[in-house]
Amino acid sequence: MVIPESSKSTENSIKSLSEVISTFDVIEDFASSSHLFMKRDESLMPADAVVEVIDPTFDDGDGIEALIDFGSLGLEPHGLLCKDNKYRAGIIRLQLDKPYSEVDAKLTLTFDEKSPFYSGDGSEMCEFKGSILISRVSEKELKLHCGELILTLEDENPVTIIADLSITCISDSGVGIVDDELDFDGKLEINTPDEKLTLSIIEPLQKDYELSCAQYIKAGIIDVKLEKSISEIAIDFDPDGDNTCDQTVGITVNGRAFRYSY
């Protein structure tokens, strides 16, 4: 089947979305299973990741701060293999203004231009620059906001992501994210040098955090709008309707359907 031209940017947007969510995953797991950012119990974090606590107390009024260092990219496979089968490299700075369990707590993730963060499959790695803000709405709901997060996929031009996602805990197994189930809803704008894509989640993206499944989006449907096109595009993360943990999605462009593995 001939793949429609408009599918290329859609495919790259799936990769970008997946990397943003998987970065949320590892930090949500770390923050929610930590005492002063010190890991305990089952975690997505690899043992070789280095945690440097810069500010360990809320008592001084400016929150707590830490760095997570996944090391250099190194030779392929690049980075450290985490327990969700994602590879990560580089540094994430975390700043938390109040205990993470409290309503309205704000956790800021910063990816510095001088020491960027990378996430991927060990071969193709996505570079992060900018920041992500995670805010607690309630015990079961978080908000994720990106103002100008810049992602660079291998051999592609950088893209700027503006995102507002609502994240709801459907099933909570206890400390950390492992074995939880979360739903993601909301909208992302992805700006490339040539066009703008708007991704609207019309059926929540579902993730199951059993370790064998944690890297995948199991189900959910996204409507895609291209600023310079009238094409009708939809992404279905469960095209067979069986909730399988895999990287296969169904993409429909103007009624023409095909499969894609991200």
C-alpha cells in the first residue's frame, strides 16, 4: 500500500507523544515511591542511575531539588536500560514545591541544553530540551503541561511541543507506578519547521504498568489536525480491539488505513 505523505509527520508525532509519556512514567514512579527522592520498593529506575539530592528539605520554603543522571549515551545500545525496557541517558533536574501527595503540589522537570536528556530504544534516541510541569489535582489526578518542550528525533528536525494532559489513576497498586493503570486525556500541539499538528485525545490513552507492558500505550484514539491540510487523520492504539501490549497502531488518513509500529 502507498503510504500517504501526511502520515510521516503523524508517525513522528506518535514517537514524540510516546517519549513524553514514558518520561512522565519514570519520574512519576520515582517521585511517588521516594522519601526525599530516595528510591525504595519496585521501580522503573535502573540501579545505575545516580540521584544527587541538592536540596533535601521543604523547611527552607523553596521546595526540594534533585538531579537524576542516567549517564552518557555511550555506544549502542545508548544509555541505561530501565525496567520498562526503555533506554535513557543524560540528566533530569527535579524541583518539587511541596510533598508530592499534597493537592496542588508542583513538580518541575528541567532538561538543560548543556546536558540534555535522552529517551528511546537504545538505537534511536530522542533528545529533550526545556521543561515539563506536573501538578497534582487530587489523589487520583495529575496535570502535565509543556510550554515549549523541544524534542529532536534522530535524523529529524527539532519539534516544539505544547501539551496539556490530564492523567487519571484507574488502578493503584500502592507505592510507585509499577502495576498501576493510568488514563491520559487532553491535547498536544507539535510544531515542526514546516507545519503544526494538533493531537486531540478522543478516547483516553490507556497504560498498564506491569513491567512487561509499561512501555506501551495499550489503547486509545487520537484525532490529528494538520494546519496546512484538510486531511482527516486518526490514530488507534488498539486497532485489533484486544488491548495487546505492543507498538502497533492503526493510522487512518482520509479513509485509507494502514499499520505502523512506533
